[in-house]
Amino acid sequence: MSLSSHVEELKKKHLSLSQRVEEIQRAPGSSDGEIAELKKQKLRIKEEIARLSTV
């Protein structure tokens, strides 16, 4: 897998997590813990994208 395709896959995962967070936040009785975990995953992916984009 090339670097650019890896970055694109990470961007897709980041977008998917963003959409999931929005869905959960709109749902009644949503779990703050689940939202926090998803946001942490998003941040890790965002940091990885930034790191790879500077290479």
C-alpha cells in the first residue's frame, strides 16, 4: 500500500468515526463513554494523517 493510499484510508476512517459520533450524539440516552472513545480514535487517526502528510 502506498503512502497516499494509506492516508486516504485513514481519512475515510476519520470521516466514518465523525459520522458515528454525530449519530450517537443525536440518539437519546447516548453513552458519554462511547462518544469519548470514538473521539479519541478520531484524534489518533488525525494525528497519524498529519504525521504521514509531513513525510
